[in-house]
Amino acid sequence: MTVSELSEKNIFEAINISDPDREIGTPFCCDLLSIAMGKAPAGCSWVTVMSNINTLAVATLADAALVVLAEGARPDESVTAKAAEQGVNLFATPLPIFEAALKIHELI
């Protein structure tokens, strides 16, 4: 499944789509940036509540296909702008982390 195809399901709110054709891999759930930096698999859909600019840096380093901000976490304007600048696909949802990851897992 691609980022664009996931967006069309209207399960999550698309905040930034820079690479709509990017294939989404297995969900990865983690709120510790240091762990995510070393363990997030390339192409993953990273589900987290960390909505700061450092999350985007880790997503780029880990080559995550998508970051999903769960539990109602929202990026501020600077994070949204940086996501567009760095080409990070960024979605948001009020769902709990596990449920958001499970929805992605069911679709891929």
C-alpha cells in the first residue's frame, strides 16, 4: 500500500504528503527517539505521540515511509513546515497508538 492509498481510506488525517507513491511497510510503535533511531525499519509506518521536530529528523534518518501521530498529538506549524521541507509523510489520528498501528497492519 502506498501513502496515497492509505490517505484515500480516510482513516487518518493527512498533514503532509511529500511522497504519495512511497510504499508503506510494517508499523513500528515507539515514543523514544533514541530507540526509534536504531530500530525503526526502513519503509516503516512509525506510530508515535512525539510531535516535535526531532521526530522528523529521526524519521528521515530511519527512512520511515510515514509518521502517524496518534492519541490526538498534533504538530505545530513549524513541525508541519519542516515535514514538507524534509519530505516526511505525516498523518495524525485520535486513535491510540496500538489501534492506529493495527489499522495500518490490517491494510498492508
